[in-house]
Amino acid sequence: MQLLQITVKPAKYELEIEPARLEQKQEFLPTAEVERRPLKLNIETQNTSVRIDTYEARKSLGLRNIGDEMRMRAQQGKEAAAMQTRACVEEGAQLARIEDGVTIGQIISEKMLRQPSSVTVFLPSGGAELSWEPPHVQVDVDAGSLHYDWNEMKQERNYIPGSVRVKVVQPGSVEIEYLGGPMYIPPSADPDYEEEKNG
């Protein structure tokens, strides 16, 4: 006869498992700062220049500047003084020949009959001087520039470790139940004891 009944209740628990994961953030579109210097075109032009110097032509026509006029007057004064001196010397020499039969009347008439000398001159005697410079074009080209400053793409990684959680819903237990009655020692102490009768 089985006197003990043993009941075993296993423990109940729940597992919460969260796997490890890696979170990654990445910028997929690169960005750049653009610095642009535009094209420049500089053009310098100089037209044809012509210089006409009419100084000698105007001078031959008597159109002189002040400096030339003063120099001419001084030269004419010197020449007039020299001519007058020569004329006085010649008249003195002629008067000195009166003893040779030359009279003063002859000297005066000879002087009156002198013809002035003439010279044919074509005016203006000097032409204009021409000088010129050809046209000039200078082109300076600045091609400009285009500069890109790329921003470095960033990658952010965040590692989250996994975890295991154990939740005990019901603890385990062992129940022992005695199925028999009390044991008396000596057996005669049992109130229900009946002595066995022999034969």
C-alpha cells in the first residue's frame, strides 16, 4: 500500500529575448559648397592716331610763335645794322673819290637807280610732317574658376547589445501527501486496535 503521494509542480517562467542590433545612420546625398569666380574679359583698344606737324609750313608763311619772332627780329636787326654800316662805308668811299671827278649828285643818282634784288619763293616752303601710330587692341581673358568644397559624408553607428530577461511566473513546488493513518507504538495504543485471536 502506497502511503505517500508526491506531487511535483514545475516552475513556470517566461523568457524575454531582445537580440543585439546595429543602428546605422548615413547621409546618402553628399553636399558641397561651390565657390565660383566668373569669366572676365578685358578689352583695351587704341584707335589709329595721326599727328600732323605744320610748324615749318606755318613758319614759312610768317605764322611764327613768340620765340621764333624774337629770334627773327634780332637777326633782321643785325642784318640791317650790317647793311647800313656797309652802305655808309660805300658812301664814304664814294665821297672820298670826289677828287677823281665824282660829284655828290652822281652818287645820289646812282643810289636812286639801284634796283632792289628780288627772289621768287614758293610758299609755303615747308610741308607738314605726318606721323601715325597703328590701332592697338589688347585682350585679357580671365577664365574664372569653379571650386567645390565637398562635405565629408558622416556615418553614425550605434551598437545595442542583446538582452535576456527571465520572468518567473510560478515557482516550482513539491507536495508530499501522506495517505495512511497515524502509526501507534505500540500498536495496542491505537484506539481501533483489535487484538488478534488465535484459533
